[in-house]
Amino acid sequence: MIIARTIETLQEAKKTLQGSIGFVPTMGALHHGHLSLIRQAREENEYLIVSIFVNPTQFLEGEDLDAYPRKEEADRKICELAGVDILFMPTIDQMYEEDELCIGAPAIRGYVLEGEKRPGHFDGMLQVVMKLLNLSSATHAYFGKKDAQQLALITQMVKNYFMDVTIIPCEIVRDERGLALSSRNAYLNHEEKERALCLSRALKRATKMVMAGELHVEKIKQEMSAVLSEADRVEYIAIVNREFKALEKVEIGNTIILVAAWVGKPRLIDNLWI
């Protein structure tokens, strides 16, 4: 495995890659969710590039940029064992200039839900993802469905800018209790992990209601809200279509149910695609 800490090293290493390139961008502190993306990319492509870069432009003031989990040695070993060909680990100075072009999230889909609660977050996320997709020369890039809105906006960016890469959505990975895997789960103590399960339980409640024929959004949200009472603070419960427009009734095959809540220190998100 080649470890590229500079853009020049990455570009030199890519010269030997003749075939499909799978790419998995991460912010490190790799867990089984990341590993599922890496394994899928490994199976579906001739070559595999993984990036680890904690991107400062997608963190808002007061968020956990400085405290974000960093496990470089463990991450390097995971990538090596998973068959990664190139591990790209650039510095901030490698990725950003002082005064450079910016990419803006779309005016509607980029400023609802996560975009409303974290204004500017998606601008920074799209900016770094475009850079990484261009640098990797990826033919296929892999993103988890847990960050559903992020996935939708990246897909739109690739379409709007005519980028020659296929975005592959990957299923949410959960622990044995149902908690969606996240690097921020490291902040949770045992009691908080128990309470954090209310997010997946709320989504399960919604699933049972839909399977029983209940499609009215407000009734589903009321039931979910009761389950989410174990969280310290619920930021939103949303039921939208694939375009992130609010629905009055669940549309089978075109609905995403999303929750965001604070449990202890971290803000957690989860969702269900119906």
C-alpha cells in the first residue's frame, strides 16, 4: 500500500493504475461502516484509493473539529489489511489555498434539515469532495446512506458539473443493538449508548406503522417523537421524498425518514429509506 501525504505523491502513484478506480473518502477514525464501503469498493474495482482528511471547511464554529477522533496508525493498518492500493492523507495546506473558488450547496436542498441546522456545512463538504474526486480520478466513489442529504447533494454535484464518476450509495451499517455506526459514537459512555438506541427504535416504530398501512406523516412523527424522548434533545424528525421535499403521506419507494438528536456530547443522525 502506498501512503500519499502530498498531491504530488498521489499523482505519481496513480500513473500505475490502468483500470477502474474505486474511491472511499473518509475523515478517519475508521469503523465497520467505513470498512463496508472499502470492501465493496475493493470487490467492484481493479484499484482502490481511500482518503483520510478531517476537512475544516465543513465544521461550523463551536463544532468538534479539534476534538474529532483521530486514529492514524489504526486507520493505516485497517486500510492495509483491507487491500487499499493508495491511502491519501493530505494536510490542510495541501488541500486549500488562502483565497480560492468556493462551491455553494443548492439553495433549496442544501438549506433544509442538516443545511438549516448547520448553515455552510454542505458548502465545505461539497468543496472538499469535488477536490478529492478530481484528485483520485475515481471511476466509482462510495458513500453511506446514513448521511442521506450529503449523498443526495454529492450526486447532484456530479450531475450538475458533468463529472465522470459514478456515485455508489451504500447501506447503513449498525451494531448488534441497532445503533448506526459513527466515529462520533466514541464520545458516548455506556448509559448514553443505551439511550442512543432510541434513534433506531424510532425508525423501527415508523417501519411497523408503514407496514401496517399507516402513511400519514404527522401520525408517524408523533409516534417517533414519543420513542425519541430518551434523547437529550431532538433536533428534527423529517419525512421527505428523495428530492428532500416534505411529504404529507409516505410514498413507498420514494421516502426517507430522518432523525437528528443530541445524546450526551454528540449530535447523532439516522434514517430509513422506504
